[in-house]
Amino acid sequence: MTGEYKGPEGKSNKYELVVVAAQEARRLNDFYRRALATPPRRVTLEAVDRVFGGHVKYAIENDDESSI
């Protein structure tokens, strides 16, 4: 894993990376569980690599901050 993560708007956001990678790790876990297969390595590492590599498509929903 090399480089710096850039979100869809070209900005670096570590929190966003963690959230997207966590969702991808859950998806990978579900995939391997349904396929009755053993992942070749930890799914968290695979998820982070997939996010860094641009293989994960996602959209950011803007919540209304005034409702917090």
C-alpha cells in the first residue's frame, strides 16, 4: 500500500478512508463466508488496499449538520 488516499473530491480524509474500508471489509467477510472460502489474508488489509487502489466505488451522503 503506497501513496496517499484521495477521496472523490480529491481531498485527503483519513476518517473517510476508515469508514469506507470498514464497509468493504464487512462486504469481503460476507463474500468469503457465503463462498465457504478462506480469505488469502486479513480482510481488513485487503479492504484498505482495494480502497487505495480505487477498486471500491462509493458515494458520500451529506447529512444536515443542523440536526446534530
